[in-house]
Amino acid sequence: MSTLLLNLDFGEPPPKKTSEGNAKHQKFVRRRRFLERRGLLNKKKQPPNNVPKGHSEPAEKGVTQVGGTWDFSPLPKKKKAADSSRGSEPTLDKKASVPWLTPAPSQKTGSVVAKADLLEEFQSSLPETKSPPTRPQKKDPQKNPIQKNTPHDSTLAPSENKCSGASHKTPRKMVAIDCEMVGTGPKGHVSSLARCSIVNYHGDVLYDEYVLPPCPIVDYRTRWSGIRKQHMVNATPFKIARGQILKILTGKIVVGHAIHNDFKALQYFHPKSLTRDTSHIPPLNRKADCPENATMSLKYLTKKLLNRDIQAGKSGHSSVEDAQATMELYKLVEVEWEQYLAQNSPKD
């Protein structure tokens, strides 16, 4: 008995398991509340306050207390949690289940919706006749006159032409031309353009220029052409003058006397339907008491029908004076001749 030794340790007693379990439980509760605040877990529905305050919250699924210690089982995956919550709560989308991905509805949107509802109620209370339908009706009359005026103006020209003859249509599209030539080439037998004059329906001069032929001048023919050497000093070159003249003649009715000579000097062909040659107009010859098929000179017709002398003296002809006389002669038979051409249009 004396040899019996007692190995007794009278130190501090070992910690109780309950305190260790309480610490784990508190850690679990803190973690769960943290997850609830983050929105990863649904908040626990609290039972009615029949349990005294000292008691802690009952354990949920996955947490069991064994002998004063808490056993944490792994939480189920999100899909299983969503499947278990289908019976009690409606399912939400992935974005809806995470609150920080879906912004909370702001007060501004609610106020806008409320204002929109008030607006709808206010508009529904208004009478049926509204101002917006009347606006296009005001704009249409403004557009229609513009659209109606353009065809209306275009239809006026033919109607006036039918009622009062071609004299109302032609002033804008009719010109008279006369050219003076000089001799070039061998012995001056080639007629080249040296002056060109164009007048409108009222006799106003549209173009009057001296033209420098491309070939050297052999004979100025001053007695008939009125061209002298000094006129060629500042004359317009033939190519430039021809381009300017054709811009005026294109698309217009051109009146002339023996006009084929003028076109030949211009090296130009004008449509026959737009050409009026006073040397081949039978009504004009009848007025002058001449045979219808005869080719009368411009000087004779002007003296006979206009009682005016042109191409007098030895200074030569004036192309402006001849062009004006040609237009005045044509006006005498314009209506009659245009009606004849309308029924017997010449082929180009």
C-alpha cells in the first residue's frame, strides 16, 4: 500500500462541451445572418413569440446538435434549394434571386408611372375631337397648291395656243438668225462665217459677234457682208463662237431667210420641225403677190410687206437688221403657217 502512488492532477477542469457547442452555434448564426443579408439565403420565418427569450433559435436543416455539440452538414446546392422552395414560393429567375444584380425599383420610376396613369385618365376625359388630326389638314392645302400650280401652268400654254394661236407660245422659244460670210480657200470661193446675229421674237438682240474664220480670209466681200479687216482684230474664234450660238439655238424654233446657208456656215444641222425659212413660205409669197413656189429676196419682201428699205447703199448688209426683218415677216403669217405645219409636220 505504501508503494501506491496517486498521479492526480488538480489543475483546471477540462472545458465543458456545452460552451464549445454554444460558440459554434453563435458562429453559425452570425454566418447565416451574413448570408441572409447578402441575399444568398432566404430569411428564416420566425415562430410566434411563445418561446422565452433565453432560448436560442431552433436549428435548421443541415445543423444537428449531438451531445451539446453542433454538427454542420454541407448546405444543399442552389438547384436543390430552388426545387425545395417551389412548393411554398414561386420560382424566380437567376437574376431575380440575386438582389444586387437586379436594381431595386426607384421612386422616380414609380412617380413616372403614376404621372403616366394620370395622363391617360386626363386624355380619356377629353372630348373625342382632338387637335392633332387637324394639323395635317392645314398642311395639305399648302402643299396642294404647289402641286396643282405646276401642272396648271403647263396646261395653260397649249390651251392658249389653241385659242389665240401660236403667237403666245413662240416668243419664249422662237429666235431669228442671220449670218454674214467672207471668202476663204482657193480664190475665196469658200463661204466662212464672219458675223452672226440672233434676235428674239420681239426683235431684241440676243447675240451679235464678229467671228474669226479658222482659215485665212481671201475676200472680205464688204459690199454684201459689211465685214472689214479691222473687224477681225478682236473677233471671237470660230470654235468658241459656234459653241455660244448653238447654246442659244438648241431646242428653239429658228427663223431665217435662206437659212440653209447660215447653218452651212455654222457647220450645224437644225431639226426641220423647228426651222422656219421665210424664203419658202407660200402664204408669205401670196401676201406679196408673188408665185407661191418662187424664192423671193429678203429685201423685196421687206419692201413689199413691211414698206421698209434694208440692204441699201454700198456699206454692206447688217445682220441684225436682216434678222429683225425676217422675224417681222414671219409674224405676218405665223398663225396660218403654224396651223398648216401642225397638220403636215415636216419630217426631220
